[in-house]
Amino acid sequence: MSVQAIRQSTLNMLFRCGIQFEYRFEKNIIIPPGISARRGTTVHTTSQATHNHKLLKGVDLPVDYMEDLAADTYRRLVLDRGVYIPKSEYFERKRLIGEGLDSAVRLSRLYAQKVAPMIKPWLVERTVVVDFEGVELPLEGTIDLVETNSHLRDIKSAAKSYNQAAADCSLQLTQYNVIFFLTFGYWPPATSLMVLVDLKEAKFQEIHTRRTSACLEPYKKRVALAIKSIKSGIFLPTNPDNWWCTEKWCGYWQMCPHAGGKM
């Protein structure tokens, strides 16, 4: 079994599409993510930079510095690590990549102006590996941000606003809360998604949720079943009518024997 620790991103891919998981983790076929993912990584990098600066200096980074950092980070990600562009949009790639750059800078500016000033960071982009009793593999996660009052926050960028279910049903937030509990011995008193929405006029959205000890056993069962599935080597394709099962959203589309609903 190639997976040595259970990350939220690992679970999400397995639950989204077993074939995609098999290509990525069992066959080690790595396809670079799309433009929206590169934008999201850029925003995480800029937000991490300003929170670390506040931890050291007590103040946030200037807005213009955040904008420059966003532009440099996005360009480096695209040039050095690549970006997935579907064949149907290949001839529009320069425009699409340019729009992604503008979006990354715009959202980083919004974060610097509207979000960072209200944050009192304690843990920033903290990677934790912790044993989960009764589960064969440890849990691993990189928590975006925990404030001094133990408020756990996760940063997202999106093309449209999220709804409450996005926070209440998020496996990522559940795993981060479980990791926090197993590490510190108590549950975060508050958890929220901080969503930077890339509309014509970018906006900030915060969605509050909560996890308690009631989620511990159900999540343990879910993780144990995922490990059992991986060990079995049986990976099921996603339902072909799911929106992500298209060439636009899946870099493995061209090689997948089930793409487009093929049986």
C-alpha cells in the first residue's frame, strides 16, 4: 500500500473517484492541478506569509507586498510545476492563465485588506501527524490557521459563494478538528471556513460550524473503511454524471477507461 498516512486530500480523492486515486497514488501518475487549484495555493501562500509576519512582528504585511507575492507565487507554480488545461481549452491557455493570475492577486489583496487585520494567529500552516487509536495508519493534516483563542480556520478561494452545508459536512474540517483534539486534548471552540469569492467584485464570506466528540467514532469508521478499500486494491469509478467526471475537471480523463460513462 503506497499511502503511509491518511490526509484529507487522500480521502477526498478516494471518495470522489477510485480510478483517479489509483492513478495518482497506486500508479504514481501525477497530473498537475488546474488553474483554480493554483490560485488557491497562491492565496494560501500569501495568507501564510502575512500571518507568520504578524507572529514575528505584530503587524500584517503591506497590501502591495501581498499583491507582488501573489503574482510571483502564481507564476512560479505555473512555470515550475505546471497547470492542467483541457484539450478543449488549449488554444485559450494564455488568456486563462492570465485570468488566473489576476484572480490570485485580487483575492490576495482582499485577504490583506479585509481578513488579515482581524486575525490573531497562533498556529499557521501547521502540519501534524498523529496516531488514531484503532486505525492502522496515522492521520496527517496541515491546518491553515488556529487563532490564539483556539478558533480553527480554513481558507478557501472559490468562483461562487459556499452554503452552510459546505462547512457542516466538510471532511477536511472534521479531520482537522480530530487532529487538533488528538494533539491538544480538547476540541476547538469554534471552526470556520473563510471563503474568498472571486466575483466581479471579490467578497469575503465566513461560515461557522462546530465539531464535537460525537464525530469521533463515525470519522474513525470512515477512515478505517478507506484504508480497507486501499488495501484491497479495488478502486471504483465515480458516477459518470458527477460534474467532475469530465475532461475539463479531471486530468486523468484521456487515460480513464470509464470516462464519459464508458462501461
